[in-house]
Amino acid sequence: MMRLEKRPTPSRAWIAGAPVLAVFLTMVAGGIMFAALGQAPLEAIRTIFWDPLFSETFASYSRPQLLLKAGPLILIAIGLSLGFRAGIWNIGAEGQYIMGAICGAAFGLALYPSENPLIFPGMIVAGALGGWAWAMIPAVLRARFRTNEILVSLLLVYVAEAILASAATNWLRNPEGSGFPGSRNLSRHPGTDNPELIAGTGMHWGVVAAFIAVILGYILLNRHILGYQIKLAGQAPRAARFAGVNPGRLIFLCLGVSGALAGMAGLFEVAGPAGQISIDFNVGYGFTAIIVAFLGRLHPVGILFAGLLMALTYIGGELAQLMMGVPAPAIQAFQGMLLFFLLALDVLANYRIKWGREAAA
Amino acid sequence: MLIDPVTLIAALIGASTPILLAAIGELVVEKSGVLNLGVEGMMIIGAVFGFMVAVNTGSPTLGFIMGAVGGAGLSLIFGVLTQILLSNQVATGLALTLFGLGLAALLGEPYAGINPPLTGNLFPSTMADIPVVGPIFFSHDIIVYLSVLLVAAVWSVLTKTRAGLILRAVGESHDAAHALGYKVVRIRLMAIAFGGACAGLGGAYLSLVRVPSWTEGMTAGAGWIALALVVFASWKPWRALIGAYLFGGIAALQLRLQAAEVGVPVALLDASPYLITILVLVLISSDRTRAALNAPAALGKVFHASG
């Protein structure tokens, strides 16, 4: 009989080791899934995790994609991790991402066809404000009415999608687009574009912002009183209240920061890789970032690696789809599985497994 | 007249059934002290399982059963992770939704654009032709009546039986229930599986009757609305029924308003079910005493029997 015995303090080795083991177990389970789909399991795993980086034929295309896709994931996940640590669950980052993209793009399009170099910084600010404002809705409702922020933030994703559909087909539609849905192309217009900064690397301003967010996140959590309060509120809410931590302020801080970062990520995407506001420019980064945050142990440096790994599964998934005909949704199931294994292995950090019957007390 | 009230009521009953089923299942789960945020994932797995089985066997009944089995199966992943491996319930529920959406899209890919076998009405059409009463009470399929019976059954079990009392005790204080010798983990696993089966059945109803076809992501937030409904109902079964029908009424009404082109922006009408759900959540939660009194005290807390 297996039983669990609580560790006096969480095991550091398992906290670091669990994500690695979870990735390995996901590869095994994913291989079984691919075998069930009638694919060669080893080849599928190699196509997803190895070929995008090291294959001679694909690496030149795939490697830049890595930063391109990891950028938004890391940027969003850093924001989410602050709230998750404090027990404030913003799971509507996808909605904040959409609203940031719409607000930022609207700012740029309002000044079209000006090519003033100040427009792009203005778009970034507008994007961050859009995401921030969208996240303030659950924040105000939670702080003022104690409404569950999980449900509100998630439901607002669907509202944001409705607004996006109306923007793409109506009020942000390209007037010269002969009636097709979608805005003017932002990435091909100087002044509104988010260009590749170093050719062949996939590096754009969004990736730069993600790296800065990692550094600031690290400083906030380890060197600043607010970071300490966030951790305290999550681990011991009662102690936090006695220590004078204002729970309302933490709600506004955590939701506000994550909303602003998600909004910025959305703007960088429409002004760069996506190019324009269209009905379905969002591909679920806001949801995948939840997995990234947990896989990275809610730690900024961990999130950096987790974001890169998750970006790899996206790219590898596309490659496997192209080369082997693996269905596209398989990769989403694969990412979900990764989170399951990670959560399951978490138990080993906090508990010791003992076999056999307990000795009579 | 623009909108006929009788057909609207008949339509709202059908429209509410998927979220009613999911909500009544989640209500039992939460009464046992477990917060499963994976309702959306379980619903969509139920939708795809039910659809696949119904298309391949030609029997909607088998489809509904397998939809429930699929939902229950997925919910047990959540059960094992949260109850045996003591993982965080919020994170695990989210994982269940993300995984369920991915797996359902994967399984359902070959089934896009296929029509499922039809589910007939329970009563003969002569009864449905009775003016006013007919369309409202006799024009539905068996799952609609089953969902109402299920609400009655959950209510009577929770309030009138020993099993219901034990379930509630586990949800109020797992340590006290454990000390009395009740198997907290086993009871919770059963509640989780029941919740999964209900969500799966609700999902199968979506793909086999409401839509009826399979499209990726077809639950479109229904699972989250069901979760909100449990809060709205203050964990009381009959209020979940009222809430579901109110919500279904709004959904049915907004579709009719869109068809009638009344000059309200489409985006606002599309978003109205979600906005109204948020509004209702705010109204309920702002009443501090009521919200706090009815929520199961051990909701979302991890149980580890030490010694």
C-alpha cells in the first residue's frame, strides 16, 4: 500500500527535477498517443523536439520561429505567475491579449498613413493599456464585490472574441480591402511595424520585452517588498493579513500587471508575425501561457525555459503535421498532458512516498 | 408579434439542458468540497465521444451513454491527481479543460460535417400539437425530462438521505468526516465521476441534439457558464434549474433578436450571455452573508489524512 508522508520542507531537488521528469513522461505518453494515431512514435517525438533545432533541412526556418513563438508565451506567463503565486487566478489572458492587440492596432490605424517613429511606442502603450483595462474588470469586481475572478476573467475572453469579430469585419476593417474582413496590414507599413531586429533570429520588440519582463519579474519577486507580499499572501493568507498586506492592492497589482503584459504581447503579435487584426489572429497563447507559468514553477527563469520548450512543441507540431500528417490538435492534447504530469509530480516535492502499512501509533 | 413567447419557452428549455446537466453535476462535486474547473473539458469530451458513438452505431441513446462515460473517465484523471496525488484543484481543473479541448479536437477531426442520427421526441406529435401546453411540456426529447428528474433526484438525495448528509459532511469538514470514519477520498472520487458523467451527457446533448454536428471548440464556454450557475444557485439544486432556464431564455432570445435584425450590434448580442453571467455573479457575490453561508466550507481545500 502506498502512502504519503509530508516533508517538513519542500524538496528542492524535486522542485527543480519534476519539470524535467514531466517532460520525459509526456514524451513517453505522447509517443503512445502517436502510436494510437497510427504514427511511428519515435519519429514523431524526434520531429517535434529535435528536427526544428538540428535538422539540416528545417532548422534554418524553424530556429527563428522559436523566439517568435516563445516571446508572447513568456511575456504573458511572467504576468500570470505573479497572480498564481498570490492565489489570484487570471485565466483570461487570451481576452487581455486580444483587447491589447485591438487597442494598440486602433491607435496605429487612427494615425494612418503617418510614418512618425513615435507611433509604434504609442501603440505599445495603447496595447498595454487595453490589456490592463480588460484585466481591471475582474480586479474591480473581485476587490469590490468579491466576485470570483477565475470565472469573470475567463468569460471576458468570449466577450473579447465578439469584439474582435466586430473590429475585424466592421470598424477596423481595411477600407481598401475590397470588403474582406481584416484590418490594414500593420507589419508592412513603416511606423506601425514590429520588425525583425536581427535578421534570421526571429528577434522582435516583443521578444525584447519578454526578456526585460523576466529580469524585472526576478527582481520584483526576490528583491522587492511587493514580491515578498505576493509570496506571503499565497502561502499564508492569514499571516499576510496580520503583516498588513493589503489584499485589494495585490489584486489590482497582479491582475493589472498580467493584463498589461498580455495586452503588449497581443500588440507585438498583430504588428509583427500576425501582421493585421483578423477574426482569428489569436492562436491561444493566453491559455498556453498558463501551462508555461506552471511548467516554469512560477519562477521567472523557469518560465523563460518553459516558454522556449512550449514554443518548440508548437513548431515541432507544425512540422509533424507537415511531414507526417499528425493532426494539428494532437499538439494541444500533448501540451495538456505535460501539465498533468507536472501537477502529478508536484506531490513528490511536498510529500515522501512510503510503501507498506503504517506502523501502529 | 416579433417573438412568440410559447416557442421561446419551448426553445429555452432545450437551450438550457446542456448547462443544466453540467451544473447539477458540478453542484454535487462542489458539495463534496471539490472545485473542478474542468467542466468545459469534460463537456467537450462528452460531446465528441457521444457524437462518434452515435454516428458509428446509429444509436443516439448509446451516444448519450458513452458521452457520459467519456466525461466521467476524463474527470477521474482530475480525481486521481487532486485526491490521491494532492495536486492544486484550480490548476488541475484548468489542465483538464486544456487537455480535453485538445483531445476532443483530435478525436473529432474526421467527424466534421457529418450529421448525427436524429433523437426523437418522447411524446407523440399529437400531444405536442396541443396549443400552448403542447410545445412547452410535450415537445422535447428524453434527455430534457431526464435533466429535470436528475435535479429532483440530486435535491432529494442531498437533503433527504443519509448518503447526502455524508456527502455534505465531507464537503463542510473533511477532517471531521474522516474522524467519523467516512472514506473522504472515495466519496469525493464518486462525486467527481458523477459530475464528469453529467458534464459529458450535457456535452453529448450539445453535439447530438442542439447543434447537431461536431465542430472544434463547440462548447464555447458552456462549461464555464455551468460553473457560474452553481455559484448563482448558491449550491441549491432547484435554483440551478431556475438559473439554467433563465440563462437559456437569454440565449434563445438573443438568437431571435439577431435573426430579427433589431438594430442592436451583433457583437453585443453575441457577448450578451457571457456579460449577463458576469452581472449575475456580481449580484450574487456582493451579498456577503448569503454567499458565505452557502458555499461548502472545505471547497477547494486539499485533504491529506495524517495518521
